[in-house]
Amino acid sequence: MILVGITGIIGSGKTTVSNMLSQEGIPVIDLDRLGKEITDYDEVIRDIEEVFGTEYIANKKVDIVKLRKIAFVDVKTRKKLEAIIHPRVRAELWKKIEHYRDMGARVVVVDAPLLYETGMYKSLDKVVVVSADMDKIRERLKLRGMDEEDTDRRLPHQIPLADKEKMADYVLYNNGLEEDLRKELKTLLLRIKEWEVRG
């Protein structure tokens, strides 16, 4: 079984590509979703309340929006949050990978925005970077309702796309329409098949 990471930056189209791969029958583990699920664990709620204070807990749940706002502004705060969330995400990730291995999966995709930033790419066989021009990315984020200030606050916390592209085993460019992306995806699927045969 081979593990293929999918990454990019916010607005590059990483999630769209992962969804398309899932539609092709390839198991996809979404680390963002896993992180959100983990914030519902009692022990995580307890840790966050202890480290950040009761104002970040609402109705016995973590106030993600409030927490995210401070995490993107202050590096120390982000590191504290990552120390609570990341080890648990990794543990759940490997449980899911073993589950798919037991089911006989030949390929598993790990969808993670911070694949390089966290060093997780070292545990995978191949990495695909979904890339797009910055003006296109900003346009997409604006359509999603994200204001420029929020975009400018988030982007510096991610390794620039150009650097991610240099480290990737494959770069999928997403500057066009969805039908263009589907054509690109066909080429990626062929590449994944090659990796699978070699791996």
C-alpha cells in the first residue's frame, strides 16, 4: 500500500482534488476534518480550557472560530494549540491508515494543508501539491466570503506554493474551470497507478 499526501495552500483547490479522488474510489483521510472531530474529545476540551481559559469553551464545546482567530495572530498561541491537537491527529491518522491496510487498500490519500510545515510528509511515499496563481487563489477566497485581512493573516503561516512545488513529487495546476481540473486529475490518476506499481 502507498500513502499519497495532497497539499497546497488555502484556496488552491486541495479539497476539491481530494473529493474527486474519493469519487474515484480512493480512500481519503482529511486531516482538517480529523482535527475538528478531535476538538470534541472530552480530554481535548479539558486541555484547551486549561491552557487558553474558559472563554474558548461554549456549551461544553471548543469555540473553534474564536480560537482560530488568536492562533493565526500569535505564534506562541498557535504552537500551544498544535501541541494539544497534532499528536492526537497523528494517532487517529495511523489508526485509519491501518484500517484501510487491513481492508486491502492499494492507495490511501492523506489530505493535509500543513503536510510540509508539520514534517508529516516524511511519513508518506509521495506528495502532490495542488497549485494555482495567487490572484486566482485570492479571487476564490473572496468568493468564499473570506476578507483580505483574514487571507493576509492566514497565508504567512503556510510555506509559499513555489517552495512546496519544488518539494513535490507531482504538481497539479488548478487555474481553470472544474472540467480543466478533471482533465488534470486523469493525468494524476495515471501517475498514482505508476507509483502503486513501483511501490
